[in-house]
Amino acid sequence: MRHAIIAATLASALFAAPVSGAPAKVAYAPGAAADVKPSSPPQRLERLFLQITAANLRFQQEASRLADARSNNPSVKDLANTLATRQQAMQPELVRLLHARGMALPIMTSRQVKVLRQLGKLQGARFDQLYVEEVVLRSHRDDIANYEKLANEAQDPVLKAWVERQLPTLRFQLAKAGKALPNASLRGQRAV
């Protein structure tokens, strides 16, 4: 009986006429697509930046969890905890920025998934080396380049302000990574 009442209530709500008496406008995909305006180049850049940043954040979170569990180096563990703290602080803001544009959290890239799989198989010094080189050094260098580019080209003042607040922290963490594992290098550094 209770389910019948709920179903009847939902059905009446779905099929009720609009309160104003005007017919409801139904937008189907082809019709809705015709109303969509193309994004400007700065808007496309902002969306791409948010996709890359969110994927990098997920990658760094997962890798930092692994580092906390698998590393024996106190400096690397401290670095992982610092990254995890930053990620927890910035994730709600990043999610709001994504949702304001109708975007969902993206998945990680295949390179990021590959690095996580490699990290999952390693321990000790080899783990520390790969974690610092790939997750911290490479990822942060890429992030800094992307953040700097967006800071110069963004039109959205909220996004621009958020990026400018994040840059000093990224630079600090990059410097801290160099001290955590001084012999870490960036093998096969790619252009950003």
C-alpha cells in the first residue's frame, strides 16, 4: 500500500501541468544541442585545465596513500602526508569549480594508472625513487606549468584567484621533494 502511494505521488508530480498554465518546454538532445553556444578558447583552456588538475589530484592522492603504507623513508612519508593534506584541502574547491561548469571528476590517465601499478609492486628505496620522481617531481612540474599558463590566460576571476592561491604551495612542495630524496631525477622529462 505504501509503495502504491509513493508511486502515485511520483507519477502525479511527473505528469502534472506547470503551475503557470503555460505548456512545459521539453528539450530533447537535438533541440538542446542547437541552443548550446560554442565555448571560447579561454573557456576551453579552463575546462582542460580543470580536467588535468582533477586527474592529477586523484593520482597524487592514490600514490600518497601508497607512499604512506610502503615507504620506509621518513622524509618520503612526510612528503606524502604533506601532499595528502594539501589534496584534502583543495579537493572540495576543485569539485565546486568542476560542478560550476557541469563537469564531473575525470578518471586518471593511462600513464598515471601505469605508475600506480608500478608503485604497487615496489617497496623501500625503489618505491621511494619512483614515487618522488613520477608523483612529486614530474607531476608538480607539470602542474606548475599548467597553473602558470592558466594564471596568465584565464578569464574566470574565481578560477584565476584559486590558481594563484595554489601556486605557492605547489612550488613549496616541489622544493620539499628535492630535499626528501636528493638523488631523485626526472628521467625522460617531457615537455609540458
